[in-house]
Amino acid sequence: MGFVLRALISAIGLWIATRWVSGIQIDDAGTLILAGALLGIMNAIVRPIAILLTLPITILTLGFFLLVVNAGMVALVAAVLPGFHIPGGFWSAFATALIVWVTGWIASWLIGPRGKIDVYVRKL
């Protein structure tokens, strides 16, 4: 259930990116949901390998190169999935990765680390 929720959050981030970034285009809602799920799979499988291979430059840049790795994951999903286009190139993928990251970060506050919705009740 946690993966499905995070895939939907990624899809929401991708949808926001299609509205805010001029170089991103997703054809329909089905492609959007599939892109969110595929981005989650890529982040779970391919991203750790990419981080390991780019570890020296990531250390040299104090972790900022991870933003480039995230942009690469978005570009990889666009290359694999028909209906998801990035005609704007690297900077559009970079901006999309930032938007998806911020969306996921905000959603992590709401769903917690285990993928459950946390409800906080404050008693007076």
C-alpha cells in the first residue's frame, strides 16, 4: 500500500511539473499514473546503482550531484515510457525532478516513513 501511495504522490508531482515546466509533456492520465509507478521502480532499482557509480563526484559536490541523478531518473522514465516527453532537455528534467522531490518531501510529512497516513491529535 505504501508503494502505491508513493507512486500516486510521484504522479501528482509529475502533473504539477507538466503545469509549471514548459519542457514536459504527458499525453494522458493513464500515462501519468504509469510514469509515477515507473519512477518509483526506477528510484528503487536503478537509482541506488547510479548513486554508487557516481559516489566520488557526489562526495566532491557535497551531495548536489544527486539532483543530476534524479534528473537522469526522470529522463530515463521519459525514454522508456511512450507518452511521456521531455523536449526541453536536461533542464526540464532537472526542474521536474526538483518538483517531484519537493512533492514527495511534503507528502512524507503526511504519510510518515512507513507509508501510512499519520494523524496527530493535540489535546488541550
